[in-house]
Amino acid sequence: DTAVSQTPKYLVTQMGNDKSIKCEQNLGHDTMYWYKQDSKKFLKIMFSYNNKELIINETVPNRFSPKSPDKAHLNLHINSLELGDSAVYFCASSQGGSTGELFFGEGSRLTVL
Amino acid sequence: SQQGEEDPQALSIQEGENATMNCSYKTSINNLQWYRQNSGRGLVHLILIRSNEREKHSGRLRVTLDTSKKSSSLLITASRAADTASYFCATDVGGSEKLVFGKGTKLTVNP
């Protein structure tokens, strides 16, 4: 069974559209994250939730809205997509925050045309 | 803001050789972690070293940490073609919940 699963794996859409990426983890972890990896492979944290509560909210445009319906799920909704949003978005989870290892999903490659 | 910087950005070696990658960081940390990312895949945790540790081993991996110099190194011994990947260091910024990644070192191991 996949520990951290994200859907969809690939997403191609037009500028201005709204899209969502879903993430689920079956590891029983309390903390979940969204990271964005740009074309130069630079990985930047966007959000983190601990037991459904937002604990990290980096300087991200408010077009990005995370939602955690329960501690096993963390979804990312993006409104009014822009060309610069094209990237690979990774979901991750951990037990105990940054004191432990992160388990990553396989990524969702978003291409905005 | 970026915390870790890996060096070199790219490294190409022959199978059987050792590969050394370095990471420098800026602020105090509780721990430093190394991850591997195969092309088109998610990151996989390799090893975690705490700020009070100086060296750690895991199989063919050896990690060192020098908190006075704010630097760490990852050594992969007897490299294999399957070790071809990007390697990232990550640190918790000032003991916060935030794990910040460097830009990575792209390692190519030629058969």
C-alpha cells in the first residue's frame, strides 16, 4: 500500500482555471505538508497542518488554499492559475514535525498553459 | 528563505568510486537530514543526524555534521549506477516545525 498518495499525478490546464490536488497518508502521522518544486528542483515549503490545524503558512499567494478534512488528508486548491504556478507539488507527512523524517508522495506535476 | 546549500551542484563519477556531497546552512538546527530523489519521483529519506552527533553511518552512507562550521557532508562509498539521483540536505530552521531543503546535488554514476 502506498504510504502517501497524491492525485492527480499530472495536471495540464489553462491559465485562469481552478484546480485541486488531493493527498492522503495511511501512516497515522499527525503532520502533513505541501511543498512546491520548481523547474530548477528547488523545493519550497508552502503549508503544514498538524492534526487538521494549520501550523505553517509560508508567503504563498492567497489563490492557494489548503484544506485538511482529517489528519490523514490534506488537499490543495489553487484558484485563477497562472503560468508561474507550473511546478511539481509534493505532499509529505511526518510524525513529530521536523524532528522526524518526512515521507513524500510521488508528486503532482502541474502545467499551466 | 533558503537554509541549506549543497555543493557541488552536479557530480559525475564512475561506478565503484566514492561520492561526497556537502551541505552548508545558516541558522542553528536541531537536526539535519539527507534525502534522495530519483528522476520523476518523490523524495526518500536517507539519514538524520542530530545536532549533538558528529557522524552517522547507514550501509554505504556516511554523514558528518560540523555545527561550528554549519556544514554537513554525505559520503556514498562504492557507488552504483542505481545511486544516480539528486541528493538534498534539509534542516529545521531554528528548531521550528519547518524543514527547509537545499537546492540539491545531482549525482550521476556511470556504469
